[in-house]
Amino acid sequence: MKKIFICLAILLSVTGCRTFNVNQAIKAPDRNYEQKLPTLEPVFENENEVKHWTPGEKVVRENSHFATLFYREVEKNLSDPYGKQKGYIVLRPIMHTTADTQAGWLILSMCSGTLLNWAGVPFMSTRSFYELEMEVLNNKGELIKKYSAEATDKEYVAVWWGYGNALAAQNAARYTSYQKALGNLVEQVMDDKEYIIKKLK
């Protein structure tokens, strides 16, 4: 049994072809919207400790990677970063879960002496779920529109095509599910941009 786990570790260390790069994960894509919303102050409410803030006062920005991606989305795709502030856009993580599946994959590995893993059968899989909520407010803090989105992602630890270790797969699944949910929210907001622009005047 011990030899099998040693072989698994060696296999993954030398042949796992995918790695997780957090700097790439927090880059906002170029969504190419012709018209953006008026200038909005982004507010990220931490899922572990909500930062209380008051409209009209300076917003203290979070320094987490998830908050950074949100700020970049707002400044690059959603809102004019150079105009006079017309309101706020608030992102609130509601729920996040991560679940690993190892038992079934491990049985296949052990029964085949890792031969199936050389052929590309995963050692394990990990699934991440994110639920996010977004609000657009005016400068008085009055709600203009509220949105919600959910997303999941599944990644694998595997030779040749998967991630090289469990942590990399877990991080990839977590950030990708977050990206998907955030992207969905951005699309919902921009679908309502004419209504939002009218309400912010």
C-alpha cells in the first residue's frame, strides 16, 4: 500500500501537466461592452466578516484575490472609472462549498497498480460551488437593482491532462466557479444598463 502511494506521488510530480496560477485567475476578461455604466464605487462584502460601510463615506477595499477580481471587473467592464461617482456596486458572496471525490478513483488506481493512471484516469476530482449576490445602489444607498448567480466547476488530478496535486485542483475549481458566477452577474447587470443609467441620473 505504501509503495502505491509513493508511486502516485512520483507520477504526479513529474507528469501532471497543469498548474494553477492565481495571477491569471484574477485577471478580468475584456468583455468589449460599447457602453459602460456611470462611475460606481465597488464594495466587496467579505463572506467571513462583512465590512459595514455607510453611503457617502470612504469605502475601505478588501485585499483578497476574490475582491481584486471583482474590482478589476468593475473598472474594466462595468463602470467608467474616471467620472463623477453616481452610486455603488456591491458584491456579496453568499455560499461556497468544495467537495473532493477520491474513493472510486483510488480503487481503480490500486486495482490496476496505477497502470490506468498512466493512461489518463484521474486520481481524484474536486467540485466547487459558488453563489454570489450583486446590488446596484445610488449615492444615497437606495437599491436600484439586485442580482444573484450560482456556478459550479469540477477539476481533476490526473497524469498528462489534469492538475498535479489536490491543492491545485481545489484552487482551480474554486476560482473558476467564482469567475463563472461573477461573469453571470456582469452580464445580468449590463443587460439592464439602460434602466440603471436612467435611475442613476
